[in-house]
Amino acid sequence: MMRFRSTAAVLPVPPAGVIAGMFAALPGLGLAFAVAGSGFLLHRLPGLDRISPLIVSIILGMAVNSLWAMPLRAKPGLRVASRRLLRLAVVLLGLQITFDHLRALGAPGMAVVALTLLLTFLLTKALGRLIGVERGLAELIAVGTAVCGASAVVAANTVTQADDEDVAYAIACVTVFGTLAMILYPLLAGALGLAPAAYGLWTGASIHEIAQVLAAGFQHGPQAGEAATVAKLARIALLAPLVLAMGLWKSRGADTSAKGARPPIPWFVVGFIVMIGVSSLIHPSAALSQGAATLTSVLMTVALAAMGLETSLGKLRARGLRPLLLGAASWMVVGLGALALVKVLTTGGGA
């Protein structure tokens, strides 16, 4: 009589430690998702609809943490959300960018974006040293202002390895001044005599969050909005080489021994670059691109909600006003620097 061997014995079984870790993460993950969901709902309210759900969620998380001390059983899940989910979101961010975006910007536009980023990053770090802002926090403010707001701050922190309070402070800085830029730029467009495409390039090269860029750009018409979008996507694409350069620079000195050093090339940055290549090759449909953008936004929002839940408002206040002054100075550098480069390097600087 023929006997059939059960396949149950040959199926891979996760180690007991992995299963236990998954269950241990559930309370914290559930809490982070709940706060993020509340952030998305609050984002729909009038007045909050212009603020990214990411920012609403991290503020809400900090508020919850100030009212209710996080239980120990929530810690593992919060770490998973604020680290692993965040890095996955940065990888998926690459699907929104193609090499066609960089080509569409042209050499002068790409020069404006790249030089503005480099100028802002280096001057902000120098100003941070000058006024006595702690190095890690100064770097986070520099990257967040130079590149793309909150997502750049959290990506750069894998190299900087600053405290959660530093991350939250840097995100607060780029949010405040990015929102101010979103309001002021459309009012200044006429007085500065910028053509729509030049205004869009200025907006995309200097305003912090992508939502703020779109809001400010399209107020000056579709041509300005499209130019702002392309410039902003090109700027986001430069996040990867900047973080890689930061990691390689730190690997040269004693910084690699601080706070449990990691390899200078974060894996998720490589994944981000790979996703740009994939997006450039397959040219995903509008539905797929929108789906990837939505998933990226959800993961990033959950990650920042978890970060808020781990952030102490007391420690945040202890940073003082100097980092806020640095954020203001960095905002002025990125805005004025980008405007000067648009006027000098492009032919559309005048209306």
C-alpha cells in the first residue's frame, strides 16, 4: 500500500523567538496605527487640511505620551514602527521618482536644486556650530531644510543617530518654516517678477515638505505647479547621495564608535535608489504610482506617530531656542539661495 508523507514536517516554521517577537510588537504597533489613523482624521478638519498627516500624527503622539506614560509592553512595537516601517517607507518613496523627472528639469534647473541643497546643508551645519547647537540636531535641521522635511530628517537620523527628541525638534522646525514659506511665496511671486516656471523651480528647490510645495506652486498656475513638482522630486532624489555621503564621512573619524555605530551605507537608501531605477524602467501606471504613494504616506505616518509616542516634551523643551533660531536661519538660506540661483542660472527668472 502506497503511503504519502505529510508535507507539514517540511514546511518552514519560524523560530519561537521570531514568533514571540511578533506578538510582543503587536501592542505598540496597534497604538501607533491608532494614533496615525486619528492623525489622518484630524487632517481632514478645516485648518488642519494644509498640514501633513505626518506632522499631525507626531504632534498627537507627543500629546498622548505627555498625558499617559507609555507601558513597557508598547515599546517593542513602537521601535518596529519608528524604525523598520519608516525605512520601508523611504524605500517606497523611490517609486515616485524616475530619471525622466531629472531630465525634464534640465541642466540649469538641476544645478539650482543641487547647489541650493549643498549650500543649505553646509551653511546650516556651520551656523549650528557657531551658535552652539548640538551637532546631531544641527545636522537633522540641515538635512530637513535642504531636502524634503520630515522624511529627510528621519532618513538622515540613521546616520546621525540623534535622540528622538532631536528628531522631533528638527521636524517641528521644518514644519513651522515650511508652512510659513507656503503662505509667503505666492504673495511674493508678483513682487519678485518671476515667470511661472521660474517661480515653480524656486518653490520646489526651497520649500520643505512636498505637500507645502504643491500648495504654494499651484497657487501660481498649472505651469508653476508642474515645475515645482518636478523640482521637488529631483530634490528628493538627492536625499540618497546626501545620506550616503554623510555616512561615508562619519566612517572616517571617531563618530563611528558613538552610540553603536552602523555601516556607513544604510540598506534602505540603497533600496531607495533601486526603486528609482525600477520606476524608471517599468514606468508604473497612475494607479500603481498612487497606490505606492498612499502606502508610503501611511507607513511614514505610522512611523512618526510611534516616534511621537516615544518623545518626551520635557526633553524637547530642554533643547531651548537656539535650534529654532538655526531653523529660521536655515530657512532664509534655502529661500534666498534658491531665489538667487534661479535668477542667475535660468532664463525664466523674469516675468
